[in-house]
Amino acid sequence: EDKLPAAQEMLAELKLDWHQAAGIGDDWPDLPVLRRCQLACAPVQAHIEVRNIAHFITQQPGGAGAAREFCDLLLGASGSYVKLLDRYGQ
């Protein structure tokens, strides 16, 4: 399935552009989306072509913590990680 139209539609609904987008993927169908994202990520076991364009490769494989690692990366970059940790750590 072509994921690009769905990603473009989601960005339009959120009134965002590709320079504001981050994505994670592991195989060829993810390439068109990841090539447009400002931050492209791949799990460690992703196809070599995906890893080659990724700005960040997780240490954890997909299905075993890669999504959590990706979310933590975004939260840290946005400055939200510590705030949320404080909120949930109470």
C-alpha cells in the first residue's frame, strides 16, 4: 500500500508541513514518507535501504521497544521528556 497519500492527508489535517514531520519505518513502502520527513528513523532490523536514509536508527528492534525509543527521542528533543517524567513519577 502507498503510505504517502495517508501521511500527506494527516499533515494537512494537522496543518503541518513535512519539515515538521518525523517518521519511523522499516521497509520499502516506508521510503517515500521517510524521505520527506525532517527526521527519519528506522528500527535496527530495518531493511538496509531504510537504514541508509534514516537520521536515527534505534537500538531496539521493531516490536521490542523501537517505538518507545523513537517517542523518547522526540520527547527529549521537544523538551517534554523531563516534564512528563516529573508528572508521571509523582
